[in-house]
Amino acid sequence: MDEVAFKFEKYKFTKASLNFDIPGNATFDIGFMPKGTLFQNEGRFELAFDTLIECKETNTPVIAVSCEASFIFTNNVTKEDIPNYFYPNSLAIIFPYIRAFVSTLSLQANIPPVILPTINLMGITDELRNKTIVKE
């Protein structure tokens, strides 16, 4: 059996904020800001994935979370060697953790929970690729 090209190592939330003043009938805009750092000598990729949920009616932030995830490549790679499937898969792997955290954060605040829908993140794959830097 072939070895996998990368594996998910760990994640953590580094920042979270919640605006408790959410109108009862609020609708939301959801924005994602991914960026990556490839530690080439270690074969490690750090994904920083910020999520911002804004109230459409008031144009104010409702929830903002920052999450960091770490992936390990089987072999040390250069940025050019990173497989094309890595970028969308890394986002898809970490998104359920962000989705659950947002729901739990709002639910524990005893306000109507903010539940993110299942989202196709292919649209931000190029953004992650373009915002990936390399460190030795």
C-alpha cells in the first residue's frame, strides 16, 4: 500500500469573538481568509484559516474565529511539489471543526445558534495557494 502524501496533525483555535447583539431574523455573510506557511525542511504545512460572519442587516461582525491547523507531508516538498489536491483537501479537513466551534460558541452564549451550512470551499483554493509562503 502506498504512503499518503500528507496527514492532518493537529489544530487549535487562536482567536474567537462573538457579538451578542444579533437581530432575531438576521441573515449572514460568511467570509473566509486562508493562508499557509510551508516549513520546507520539516515537511510541515501550517494553515491559518480565519472565518468572519457578518450580519447583513447591520453590516457588523457577529462571529470571528481564527484557526490554525498543521499538516505533515510524507516527504519534504517544495511549494511547487505540493499536490494540487492538497489545498482543497486541507480546507475541507479543517472546516468541520470551524463549523462545530461556531455553533458551540453561539449556543453556549444562550443566543440562537449560528449554524454554518456545508460549504464547497473550492472557490478559495487558489487564494490559499497564492497566500502560501515558504520558510526553510
